[in-house]
Amino acid sequence: MVKIRVLYNEIGNTLTVWFDDPAKEYVCEETGDEVILMKDRSGRVIGFEKLNFSSSVSQERSLQIAFETVRG
């Protein structure tokens, strides 16, 4: 089973999503769209962070996330 971690930082206004263990992070790469990709030593993306993430989360105190599996 794949474990995905989603973290919302209300103070920093960031949304961080990890597809793998954050301890494996080796390098970060800015995409230019206020998104930072976190990569492991082999260059595989293991997470991303969305800067200036705005949502009604701070008012509702909950963040709803939907996942969908697409099979080709």
C-alpha cells in the first residue's frame, strides 16, 4: 500500500504532498509556478510543495482530499 502524506501549513500558506519518505529528499527544484518538486538521489519526484496555497481551510478547519486511480 502506498502512503501519501498531505500537510497544510496555515501560517506559511503551503500545501506539501509526499509520495515517499521525506527523509529520502536529496534535492528540490522550483518549477516557476510556485511549485517545488522534492526529489530523491535518483531524480525521482517524491513530493511537491505548493506555495501561496489559499483555501477556505483556515475557516473550516478541515481539508477534503479526493483520490482517483487511473489505469491505462
